[in-house]
Amino acid sequence: MLRAEHPVSRSMISSGTLKTLYTLKDAGYEAYMVGGGVRDLLAGIEPKDFDVATNAHPEQVKPLFRSCRLVGRRFVICHVRFGDEIVETTTFRGPITDLHKRDETGRILSDNEYGTLEQDALRRDFTINALYYDIRDFSIVDFTSGIEDMKQGVIRLIGDPELRYREDPVRMLRAIRIANKLRFRIDEATAAPIARLAPLLKEIPAARLFDEVLKLLLSREAEDNLYGLRVYGLFRQLFPALDRLLKQPDKLKFVNAALRNTADRIDKDLPVSPAFLYASLLWPAVEARAKEIRIEQACESVPAMQQAGDEIITRTIACVAIPKRFSLPMRDIWDLQPRFEQTTSNRARRLMTHPKFRAAYDFLLVRAESSGDAALKELAHWWTEAQKGGDLPPVPTEEAIETGGDGNAMPERKKRRRRGGRNRRSGASNGEHADSASGADMAPDAG
């Protein structure tokens, strides 16, 4: 496609990408902007990043850039840094043959084979991702009818769908994400094998799936992506502890409300947190397990929530990794939920000084907004008023506190046995231990 036939111009491309393209070109190599950057610009969307493809090998690319780093094991690529921008630069890949090392499911394990521009295009996943912007004449090179699929609004795999999914099962997740991002439909032949091949996701490293889930759910299209994951049977492979619970309308309503909250923050250019996202996503499973523990062990809300959080995270990371820098704040958000029921003056003011209070409070608001529980809404309103300064508002209704906002009565607290017998009590009545008695409310909460 000639320059006059498409809307992509150099003014739309990042400065780092242009420097990479021109440096490779001036050194005598072929250089193209490729993939999602070209696709998004054609669709009228601002790309998050840009990728470059070249016939230069990694060891030829590295000397051209002072800030170039080689990464990857299965296939070596170059990360060229310009300030905060990293331009991923890849050598043209060669065709897949029977000589490629694979596992028992067909997934490619070793792939350091170089090829030509056309061979590289046929190695791409979807036709709309195999479009190349040529820096020499500003044309777009298309070997796979990607331009036509862009016009038709179709997500189509290059080659045999089952074989391509077996080579890399993450392509099933990418199909859903890109289709919702562009408001395209997935081609019938591309969609057909997904539900049957969904279990192949178990072969993907948990750390890679963590990144893919963030792309799916930390986005404006998160609700649509969640729906797509569930329709094609992919969600149960990622979160088996949660899939069954989302069949309950109230649980699904909460998760969708949390995803909308994240999407709204993205629209407003506000920071979003993977910890808050995962805390919301796993909350139905954590909440359900905490209720079971409270009944089974006759324990109070805080220790039950702590145990439930540990159990659900342990089950989840067997499928999708959650780094500790996110799992620790997730636990804080969960653990603080039952403590919101403690609205006595000293405990309420102390809770507001907790480092994760704001995140936990925002979480409480999502719970209240998505719930039909009047007691929970009243509790959230109380905490909103409590943060305005001055005297604390009147304590929420006794019923709201006793049920924990979920309509289920909390186990009766065991009376703490006093030590020292009658003499100690009489001494306290004479003022000998008055300060220790008044300081009881200031003791740290259990857990």
C-alpha cells in the first residue's frame, strides 16, 4: 500500500522508533515498523509502543546503539532504549519446520532461526499484525491480506488455527484482547478450536500468564475481555477457584464493577494498581472461603480473612503468578475489610492511619456500590463521613456491625477471662489499674 493510500505518517511514530528505523537503514539494513503499532495507527488508536523488524542479526544491531540490550532465550531480540522508551527490535524469523524443538503439546521451545521479510510475515500470529511500515518510502507491506481484514474488521490467524494455537497457546488470549480492543469479530475458523484447546494454557509459564491477564483486565475493555474468557472456557484455566463462583450473579456483578472502576481510572489518566485488580478478581473466592472458615473454626472475621487470603493466593499462583509486591498489598486490602466493622473511636482513627487504608476503603466502596446490602452501603457511607475530620459520625446500626455487612451473623465472641481474681478487680475499682483498663482499646487488633 503506497503512502498516499494509508493514513500513517512519521508524525504519529515515537522519536525512539524513528531513530531506530533510520539508524538501521543508514547502516545498510532493512528496517520496518511492524505489528500492533501499524495496526493501531490504521485503526485510529494511539499505540502503547512500537516494534521494529530488520534483517540485521542481534549481534549486528547491538553495536549501532549505545543503550541496546539482548534479551530472550527462545528467540533473541534487542531492546533499544531512548530515555523511558524501549523499542523492541527483532530479526526476521525463518519458517517453522519439523526441526524446531517442541514439547508434547506442540509448543515451540527453541526458535533462533532467521529468515526473510516474507517468511517473517507468515510467522506472525494474526493477519492484521503482519503489516510492515517501510521507512524508505513510507509504504505498508502486506503479505497476508491484513489490510483487507482491517477493512472488514476481522481477527484471523495466519495458517492452520489449531497448529498455530499449539505453537503458542497465548494466541487464544490475544485473539480475545485484540478483537475487543478494535471492536473486531474473530473469524469463525480462528475461534472454532479455542474452547477445545483452552487446557493448553496450563503449559504456559505462570509468570507469562500474569502479564497476559494484566493486558486483558487492566484495560478499558476489561469487562468484554472477561466475558470472552468465560465464553471460550479460558477463564477456568486461569482461575479455577473463581470460575464456578462467577456463575452467581452477585459475584459477577462485583467483579464487573471493579473492572469498570479500573477502566474509569484509565480513562481519567489516573494510576491503576495490579494489586487492586487482583484483589477484586479473587475477592469472591476469598470471601466465600472466609465464611467457611468462620463456621468451621468458630473464629472471628480478621483471622478467618487472613487464612482465606493465604489459601486462595496459594491456589491461584499454581496457574497465574502473582509477585509478592502485589500479593502483599492484596492481603492488606482483604484483611482490612472486616476491620471496617470496628467503628469505635480509637479503632476507627487507628485504622485510618494504616498505609493501605485508602486502597481498602476504595475496595469497600466497590463492594457497597455493587451490592444490594443496605447494611454494607451504610457502613461505607459511615467511613466516607468519618474521613471528613472532626467528630466521628454516629455508629452504624447494630445489625450492620453484627452481620459484617453480608447478612450473616458473626460468631459470638468468647468472653476474655480476667486474671488476678477478685483482688485484682477490687484493686482496679480503687484506681490502682485504671490506666491499664482504659488502654485496652488501644491494643493492636489481632492479626
